[in-house]
Amino acid sequence: MYAETKIASVVFGVSERAMQTAAKRNSKKYNYRYIDGVGRGGKKLLIEVDEVEVAVAIDRGDLQEDITVYEELSSGELGEVTWNDFNGTPKEVSVQDQEPKPKAKPKETKYFELDEQQKEQAQERLQILKDWDEYKKERVPLKKFIDHKNRSNPDLKLTEATLYRWQRNYKAKGITGLADMRGKARKGKTTLKPWMQEFILEQFRAFGAGGLNMHQLWDALHEEAARKGECDYIAFLKKEQKPICDYGTVKRFIENYYKDNHLEYVMVTQGEDKAKSYLQPSMGNQKENILRRNQCWQIDSSPLDVMVRDGEDGAAFRPDILSIVDVFSGRSIMSLERTSNSLGLVRLIWKAFEKFGKPEYIKGDNGKDYLSKQFQNLLNGLGIDYDRSIAYAGDEKGFVERHFRTVQHAGMSFTPGYIGNNLAKREMIEQRTPKRDRKAKDEFGHVSKTNQKHLLTFEQMKMRLDTEVAKWDIMRVRRKAESPMDRWNADDTPIKEVSYEEFILYAGGAEIRTVSKRGIEYEALRFVGDGLPPVGTKVVVRANIDNAQEIFVFSLSGEFICRAYDKEIAHMNAEQYKAVKKVFRDEMREVRRVIKSAEFSAFTRLSIEEDFERMLAEHKESLKPQKVEKANNDLVMQVTERLREQREVDSVKERVFDIDSLSLERGVQRKSKLSWDDAIEKAVNWS
């Protein structure tokens, strides 16, 4: 069966011009024939079409039932016949039926419905029409005008017919009539039945997370149609039955539906957290409500994107970063912990107190470490409010979140052991090591956590992180405005000091213990001290967060009693410490000597200590003198004085000295024998 190009273009879903061009090129894509008639050269082009496809187009309403088609006669020629006659369902045709059905009035397109490309195109064509009006007044021939426009823009290809068509469209529809609407007429429309649309959306909502196999969805649609009796699923699988719709129909329906339902699409494919991050309404800049430094801190923790080693020959592990950011200035404090916990947060708070002073309130999330008894007791004791953010709403503490991202993607990404900020990046980094070099255990016999061999130690990484934080505070080069240190210095709000003695009153938690003959048992250790009260006395014990082998003892009424220490403590003197550092430096020199590869070269090229000291010095120099309000508390002053006295006594008792070194060299005449009292006196004055 053959049809004219106007009908065939609807069946195949292409333009008439495309079919005419295909026939002109003698393309094998369409079967075509020419018959005598009105057309180019007195010929009419007919395209072979499938009877079923024509019937489907009529059912969709794309074609009228009274169309004319051409069937092949026994003589080989084509005969003209109406669709109903060809389809084998002739019927009585009344005069009323013979009248052509009025075509539905096409929907008028509004200017705001055009995309940017169509608007730009319509404006260009309108300007050409206005130019032609001006040229006509000057009696410029049309051919000359068209030739001028085509020379100015070779891609325009303007003709007289095109110009007249634009004039008619502009007169009928205004500027929207000048826009090219090809490919836009069926936007948002689909041939899928309502139940098919609902089924496709239900399947996408259920299985669309992370991406969906559209071919499988197309297959599932036919299986559902079989249950409804509209399809033979087995025949469909064997390709013995034509599909109820094309695969592209399903794909286009999904794409068109979610163009106007972007929130649903993100929630289905990436989850609610991403939807809140990407699409929630803008609430303005959080910084607008912060008027002074130390008014608000934001606090959070995150895994470090770098693997480190636990000592020179220890196991590799991934530590956590704890961070505090002053919202007003952007200055930050960071600490590196083996794992994020409440004790690490307390240490970070003291580090921030030393550098910034005391804040008015702290913004954090609902993590168990932030809501722990130890952390909350510290803030409550110091009179600092804690503002909890909404669960899974990282934007409420966006300053500290962005600080993590900047530091991790900047200096940390140029650190040996960097593993990336997601699984895909880590996989690419680890794949640089060939399979033959991958081992279950590393060179030190530990379970291998990464294929990278050149890792910084935990202590080295602490120093490198502090270097990056100091750089963050003073850096102006990549910022549009001033640096965080500039903003901090620009504010004259007095800094409220927190003394160490006031801090330890609340930092270590408060546990009630009973003094026994053997001392005080706390955290599986036994602590002793000369100032402990009598056996059987109940006391309040607070840990020293900077020294796990020391505790502070208070009475139940809150009066400071003494400092107690672990009696098994083993001190390292200065000579031992220097010897250990010398061994470390010797090992480093040996490593530098054997390094050959570029990767190892980058590892040793890091001057961690020099960078840290240089950046710290520059950081201190950039900070202007601060006005500090010292805390005035009788209890704090009492604790300070008692600690000072006890430490002086303990320093004498714990003094380590060599009695033999006090004897004179041989051959030197002694005036008198050195007594024990003299030796003790010299030891006390020895430094």
C-alpha cells in the first residue's frame, strides 16, 4: 500500500522534505514510486506504508479515516482508493458523513513558552522584516535585499518565498509566528494509555535510584499489558508480535514528565538529602545575622581523605578531622583524631578557647559525641549555648561543611596517601598499583588498607593539617574579599578568656570515687597523691584531658583538693627524647638517599616542620593585639594557686639526677667530702 508524502510523513514521524530528499538520493530507507499527477515535473511521489501503522495513526487521531491511499493492482499499476474501502469495511456514507470533519484548532503558542533559541531566532527574523520595510521605502529591489542579507550571513539562505512566508506568519501570529516550531508541536504528548503512564511512573519511582534500565522497563510494560489481556508477552519476546509501543516512547515519556517534576526526579534517583541540598528554597546568607566575632561557632567532624601510618612502622588507618569555624570571620580550628569522640571534641574546644576566646553559642548536629554528657556538661558549665541543627541538614552549618571541602580538595589532595573523596576516585588512585604488586599485607606485616606505600605518620599529618589551617586564615589570593584574619582583625569585640583551670573544672567529666588505702581507682588505673583525703572519703574526680595519667580531685562541695597521678608512670627524660629524635632523623636521611621515583620524591619533598613553623609565624604576625577580658572566679583562682604549689613540690620529689656526676674528677684535690645534704641541695638547684 502506498500513500502520499503528507500521509507517509505522519506514519513514519518525519518531515515531507526528508522523504522527498531520500527519494531524490535514491535511498533504500523508503520504498517509493512516482505516478502521473500534480507535482515536480508532473509527477507525484508515493511512499509505501504498512497497513497496521496507518491504522495505529488513525486510532491515535493523527490521521482522518477518509484519507486516500493507493493499492497495487494486478496489472502492476496503482489504483486510488479510500482507506475504508481498502480496509475492507465499506459502509453507507450519508451526505453528513461526506462532509470533512473540522480539524481541531491548533493550540496557540505563547511567547513565554518559547525557549531561548526560538526567541533569539524570532527576534532575528523580525529584524529582517523591519529592514525590508525600510529598504522598500528606498525602492531597493527585493532580489538585491536578499542577496545583501545572504552575503552578511551565509547561514541564513534567505529566499523570496521564505521572506513572504515570514510576513504572512507575523501578520497572523505575531512574533511567535516567526519561531521555528518544528519538533515542538508534540512536546509533552504521548501515545501511551493512562494505565501505561501510571505503571511506568510507579516502576521508575520504585527502582529509579542510581539509574534505571529503560529496556527492562519497556519489557515490564509488555508483561503488565499481557496480564491485562492487551498483549501476548511470549509472542512479544519471540518477536512474533509487534510491540504495543516503541522503546523510545517510554524513554521520551520519562524525560518529558520529569522536566516539570525535577524535585521528584532528584528524590527518586538521589534521595531526600540531595534534594534538600540541591533544590530547597534559598534562605539568604547565614552570615547576615552574625554581627561580631565569637558570636557563633560551627562545629563538625569528617573522615580525612588521606591514609596515615600509626608511627614509622605502624598500621595504616584513616583518621578523623574535627573542625570549628567562627562564622563572622571564617577563621578555623582543626584537630586530627584517630576517631571522632567526645574526648576529641573537648580537646578541640580547648584549642579553640586558646586561639579565639569563648563563643556565645555553638552550632552543631545531633551526633552522639556532640550530645554526650561530657561535651554538654562542659558547655553548660562554661555558659555556652549549643544550637542543634535539623537532622540531615548540612546546610544549617554550611560554613564548616565548606571548610572541610576546601581543605580536603586543596592541600590534602597534594599529600601522599590521598585516596579521594568518593569511591570512584579512590578506585582510580588504587588502580595505579599493578595487580602483581598488590599484597594482602604491607611491608611492615600489617593488613594492607591501601596500595600506596609512602604514607605520612599520624603526627606528621597533624602538623600538615595545622599548616593548611594557618594558610586558610591568612590567604587572600583565591578570595574575592579579605581573608578570615582580615575580618577577625576588623572587629574590636573584646575576647572573653577561658583559663585552663576553669576549663578543667568541667572538661574531664565528673565521677564520684572513694579513696582507698591504695589510692583512687579511675579508668582501670590507680592514682595516688600526697594530698589525698583520708581513706573512705568520697571525692569528685575529673580527668586531665591532656594527660591520661593525671586526675584532679575535688571535694563533693566542689573545693579543689589535689592532683593525683598514676603511680606506674614512667617519665622520659630529655636525653632519651633527643636520642629518639636523632634515630628518626638518621632514618629519614637514609630514606632520602634511596629514593628514586617521582612519587617518592614528592613524599620526601614535603617540608612539614618548616612549612608549619613558617606558616605559624606568619599567622601570629598577621593577628593584631587582642583585647582580652580575663575570667574573675574565686574558685578558679584557688585551683590555680593550689596547683602551682603542688606542682612545685612534685617537681622537687620527681627530680631525676645522677649522684655520681656530682663527684669531682680524679686528680683534683677535694677540700671536703660531699655530704648527702649537699648533693640534695645541688640537685634542687640543678637544671
